[in-house]
Amino acid sequence: MNDIPLFLTNTLTGTKEVFKPLHNKTVTMYVCGITPYDFAHLGHARVYIIFDVLYRLLTFLGYKVMYCRNITDIDDKLLARAEKLYGDQMAYTRVADQYIKAFQEDMRMLACLPPTYEPRVTDNIADIIEFIQALIANKKAYVADGDVYFDVAQAPSYGKLSKQNLKELHAGARVEINPKKRSPLDFALWKSEPEGSFWSSPWGYGRPGWHIECSALAFKFLGKTIDIHAGGADLIFPHHENEIAQTEGRTGQMFARVWLHNAFVQINKEKMSKSLGNFFTIRELLKTVDPMVLRFLMLNHHYRAPIDFALDDIMSLKRAYQRLCVLFDQTPCPRLDKKIVLQSPLVIQMLEMVCDDLNTVGALGIVFKHAKQLAEDEQQRCAVKQFMQEVFGLSLQPLSEEEVQITSEIQQLLDERERARQQKDWKRADELRAKLVALGVQIHDTKQKN
Ligand SMILES: [Zn+2]
């Protein structure tokens, strides 16, 4: 298996590269987490499912993965929500607790494995303050009347991830209305707040800005240089650019070696947004859509291609997923040793596909293409099933409420099979059964064939 290389498209270099971790068989991976001020939506489902597949794949490939995903539990949006819900912005912890719980339930439903570390910002304020102090000491940040700002002029490679240079960024920047900043590109590391509120710091009372937490938490939990940093493409600028400036400004070393970004989800060809009213939360969708169908939807698109989501497509997705479930549900499978799983030529083909920049679509295509063969070959079927459960996180339990539409093709095969059974042509009946199973038809014969 070691000879199957893993290729990933690195946003930093703009190319598809062979992945090699810094430290032998350990991989450090950071994914930007949620701000728990509301329920997680379809866009969150996409990012956390696809990087869960990467987490599972790396584990399957034999790496020990240290996966960190933060929780932004202090932020303007949380304060506003607390004010709205409870008439008190200081009730933000209550809001955060509520939506963190909901998010973790959503993730469990979607079979996303919990990360190794899931730190909350408010549990790590001392580390964030220490990080800011180090940036001030390195002359990368300055204090201005209780606030602290990152000095972008001191980060010569700023813009390297989003492929913009400082000159262009300056030209495109909005006219700064905050007189405390030296440049409109500078961003807050610490925001001052009235005496006695939030946290005390060397610069007075305040709270951290948004970008600093990811640098501080990645540094604390994963180290100076990490292997993989991932998130939605909307975070490339300014968030990820700022994370690089902060961490490299502190350590003088490269922050993340590989940057991965997934494309967005749009609804009926429009950007998903609350104001357009085309906004789906995960839990809303899960009232009518099986969580595995939602997971299957994400795997059915390459992570770097946008998904155009329409509720009408769910029916055909459901049917396609049900075909897989029925195919793999013919006989119970024992738990297989990984060596046995890797003896299946189809597993190897799927693994090569998914190791090619997470081509989950291609890997699923292999299963559909070989459905008939899989229906007949129990050993290979069990190997592929286990691979799909482990790496794709699909349960492959047939959807109970699903009724397969009887097409004329299915009806013909059913009739033909019935005739074969009457003629006691068991070989032909079994062949037809395999065909039907490959089309997603569950067959329960009442009569024994003797
Ligand atoms: Zn981040």
C-alpha cells in the first residue's frame, strides 16, 4: 500500500503534489471550525465531511493523524445573538454551549469522526495572549490604545496564499476609518473592552480578534509547522492569509506545508444566504433526508468543484445510495484484516482514485461500474464494503423507507427470474438476482429452492 502515493492540490503552490508529512508517519492537520451562534448549514456539512474523509484516508494509509478543529466561542456574532436571545451579550457562553452541542450532534449524525483536539477559544486565552506578546516582541504587531494590531507591512510575503501582492492589496483596500491602525490592511489581534469585562491582558481588558486563535491553537496543539491546513475556499483571504502572517511572524518558519480548500455549495445556482431565504441548516435537511444520503451527496462531487444543490436531486441521490446499500447488504460480512481488504483489485482501484486529490466521485464510479461483479463475488464485496465504511464513512445500511421504483427493465428481469425459478434453472435465477441487486432491488424469496 505504501507504493500508492497520495496527491493533494496545494493552494499555496497551485499544483497537485505528492503528500509527504514532515515527521515520518505522523500527520498534523488543522481545519477551521465553527462560530457557534446558529445551527450549522450545508456549507459546514461539506467542509467537515470532505476533510473527515481525508482524516479517515490518512488513518487508513497507516498515518497517526493529529487533527485539530477550533471552536470560535467568542465573537461579535455570538455577542449579538446573546443580546437578541437573552437581552445580555454576556450570555454568549450560553449561546455557544447550545450550538456546540447541536453541531456535535449534527457531526455524529453525518458520521464525521471527532477531531483529536477540539479546543474552545475561551479555554485558551492565556496562550492567545502569549502569542500576541511574541508578535509584539518580534515587531510584527503594535499596541494602539488598548487594541493590538498585526502590522502587515512587516510580513513581506503577505498575499502568497491568495496570490496577491502587497501593492495590489493596498490599492484595493478600503479607506480606513479606524485611526488606530497604521494601514487599512492591518488587522486586530486584540480588541479592547471596558475595564473589568472579558479578559485582562498586558494591554488592558479585551478579547481576541478572530484570526489569532487559529495560529495560537495550531501552535499549541500541533506545533510550529503543520502538514495540512484546510477549510472552505471563502477563508483563503483574509483569514488564512492572516494566519500565515501571524504564525510565520512568530516562528520565522513555514506555517502549513499543504493548504486545501473546498469549493462552496450553491442552491439552485444562487449563493446560499440567509437573506435570499435559500438557506439549509443540517438539522432541517436531516428531517427529510437520511444523513448518509447527505454524506453521499458530498462524496458525489469533487471537493474543489462547486455543488449546485437542489432538493429535487435528493430523490435520485437516494436511489443511487440505496442501490449501493442493497448491493452490499446481500450477506453479512465478517470484519476483515486490512491485508485482506487490500487484496481486492477493486479496493486498490478505489484507493488509487481517492489518493488522487480525493477523487471520491471516481472511486464511487468504480463501484457502480462493477456492481454486477460485486453482486456475485462475496469476498470482493466484503472488502469494498469495509473500505467504503472506513474511508468514506458510509454506513451502507439500506434505507428502510425507501421504495425502489419498479421500472419496466426491473419488471422484465423479475418476470424472467420467476420463470427461471419455476423451471428450476437456479443458475440463471442467481444471475438475474445479481442483476437486480445491482439495480438496487432487494429480493426476499419466500420459497426455498429445492
Ligand atoms: Zn482558521
